[in-house]
Amino acid sequence: MHISSLSLREFRSYDALDLAWEPGVSVLVGSNGQGKTNIVEAVHYLATLSSHRVASDAPLVRAGASRAQVAARVHSGDRSLLLEVDINVGTANRARVNRSAVRSPREMVGLLRTVLFAPEDLSIVKGEPGERRRFLDALLVQRRPRLAAVRSDYERVLKQRTALLRSAAGLRSSRSPVDLSTLDVWDGHLARTGADLVASRVALVEELAPRVCRAYAALAPSSAPVRMSYRASGLAPTSDTDEAAALAQLGTDRVAWEGVLRTALAQARPAELDRGQCLVGPHRDDVRLALGDLPTRGYASQGESWSLALALRLASFDLLADEFDTAPVLMLDDVFAELDAHRRDHLAERMRDAEQVIVTVAVPEDVPAGVHGAQFSVGNQTVNRVE
């Protein structure tokens, strides 16, 4: 899979930008703040409909504009598609495939697949659980685009149920009567949509974990081995062994997970009514990452954290490449300067597995000696090919 052209209009710092790319390696060279990351962010947005830098779309639209547009010509095998998305301020976004409008931008997800490794990936290893959930869900949606709708439905249910809990908590504090029949209905909605999401995440972790272990061992052969497992808020194990046994028994059975969530919601209801918060569901889950017996968060060194972040992305690349006919577009945003010689060389070797690689660096010297390809100079919000 590769992109032959990219067009940006009013996206981030660019009022207008048109790029022509070829398969192989393209290196974008420029000082910090010149717009290199904006380019890879645009490609990633076209693939996932989300940014790796911000939670909302508003910052993607250039200051003073009401709409941004990202478009790319994508080639996968014998198929060529023109993908376009309009990012609108204050109104719904719109998308087109080969100039024809689609009912929802979500229908475009999966037509372009990317794996982006960026400095922000350290937060997957060292940050809050929400960072690891976002990592899983973004990969889930690229593999199974229908899960974008599942996740959207779950977020809608969670918002409604949380509002109801807050209202009920306020009535309880004023000693007014509370009718909980509506809450029973939303419990059912949350358990049903949440079960689909949890089962899909558990299946993903099962497939991803061995790939992460192999990728990390190659990057850090002298380090303790990686352990990766899903942690579901609906389970209340007394030990890691009990948790592993419960996960193995439930597996990816959506009906079983729905039952687990219903039971956990019933048990948590008194606490939820006291706090006015939803305490059970995939929005409270986590992915446990450990080196040996120690959790990476709080214990992993900076080098170990970088290696694991890179291993997570390389494992994602392998998973997508194994599942589909063509490898995803690999993007490396200002990361070579952060890696030691061994990790740089290993990453350069792995780049050969991709049909197209887009690399950003501050100076040409950051690119490993064995990496060759087209070079582009980025500065003053313009991009020029270096001949």
C-alpha cells in the first residue's frame, strides 16, 4: 500500500500543499516547528479519522478558516482510490471516495492503513490507562472498521448513563425519591455495547502480545521479557493468576462478557450512585505492560520505554501486514534522534518490510546510513523535493 499524492487545504499550518510521493522511503527534513509533523498527522487522520496529537478536530483547522481538507490518492495492489475528508468547524465532517460522497466519514476507515511511530508513543508505556485504550482502539478500527460505530455507540451510552447517575446522585443527596428503572435500561445498553468492545480488545491483545514480545526482544535482547495482558474493570480478581484464568475462560465470548458487565454494574451501583460516575466498563479498562514482574509504568528506564513503544508499533505493523494483502504505510516522526545505534539500525532494517515509509527528521544526519530514498525540504510552510 502506498500514497502517490497528498493534498492539504487549510490544515494546521498549511493554507495549501500538494505533494507527490513514490513507493519506497520519503524523508521530510526541517527544523522543529516547520510543519513536518503536520504532514504525517494528516495522513494518519485520513486513515483513522483521529489525530495522534489532539483529542478533537478543531485544532486541525488552520486559524481563521472554517474548514480543512485532506485528500490522498491511495494504491493497494491493483486498486487506486482518491480519499477526501472535509474537517468542518461546528458542523459534521464530510468524506468522499473517488469523488462520491459517503454517508459517514467512518465508511472511509480501512481504505488506507497506516502505522505511525512518534514521540507521543512514550505515553502508551508511561502514561495513564486512557493512552493504552486509545492505542488499542485505533488499531482495532483499522482492522475491523465496523468497530468505529461500536465505539461511538458505547461512548453515547456512557454519556447518557453518566448523566443519569449524576442526576440520581443529586436527588439522593437531597433525599428526594429516585426512580432507577431508566438506569436499568442503560445498564443493559452499556453491557451489550461494552461487551462487543471488550471482547474485540481481548482478541486483539491475544494476537498482538506475542508479536510485541518478539519485537521487544530484538530491540532490547538483554532486557527482561515483556508481558502484555488485558485488564477488565468488570473482573475483580484477587491475583494476576486469577485474572489470567478468568480472561482465558471468557476469551472473546461477547455473550459471556455481557453477563460479566451486567453483574459488575449491579454490584457497583451503590458506589456509582454515591459518586455519580460510571465505574465499570471498557472506559475503565487497561492494558498491563510489564518487564519481567515489574510494571513498565514507574519502573521502565527511558531506553526500555522507547524500545517498548517501538515494539508496540512494529507489532501493529506486522499484524496489519499479516492480515491484509499489502503492508500499511509506515510513518516515523522525529524518532531516530531518540534511539541509540542498535535501535536505529534495527528500525532501518524493519523499514524494508514496508512498501512506503515516510520519515521526518530535523537534520539529514538523523537518518541511518543504510536508509535511502527521496528527500524533501520542509520550511516556511513549504515542501520542496531535493534533487
